[in-house]
Amino acid sequence: MLSISTFVLAMITLYIMAIIGFTARKLRVVSEHANHVITQLMLNITLPALLLFSLQHTFSVEVLIDFFCIVIFAFFFLAVSV
């Protein structure tokens, strides 16, 4: 039950952020140029920071098995899509 509530809380936060961004753009608080700057900020700073933050887990055999499963699924979907 905890994981469902965590997921819902994360989704609510994302929707609130999207609504704020949409409203700011419609009210012209954010300019056309700001859209490009915000996108570059997200891709070049916050995404790598999120990746580094997500690596702060204890290593175990289960994590290694999950990693290999994800890699296998990624190659499978890549092969199917080509």
C-alpha cells in the first residue's frame, strides 16, 4: 500500500507542476525563449542529477538480477522495433 500512495503523491506533484507551467505559458509569464532554456536545464542538469541520486542504493544480488532483466528487455524491444 505504501508504494501506491508514494506513486500517487509523485503523480500529483507532476500534474501540479505541469498545470503551473501550462498556466504560466498561457498567461505569457514564460516567454518563447524560456521554453528552450528550461528544456536545456532539465536535460543537462536535473536529469543527470536524478540519475546520480538514484544510484544511492545498497548493492545486492537482486539489484544485479533486476539490472540484467532490464538490459535484456531493452535489447529485446530494440530488436523488435527495428
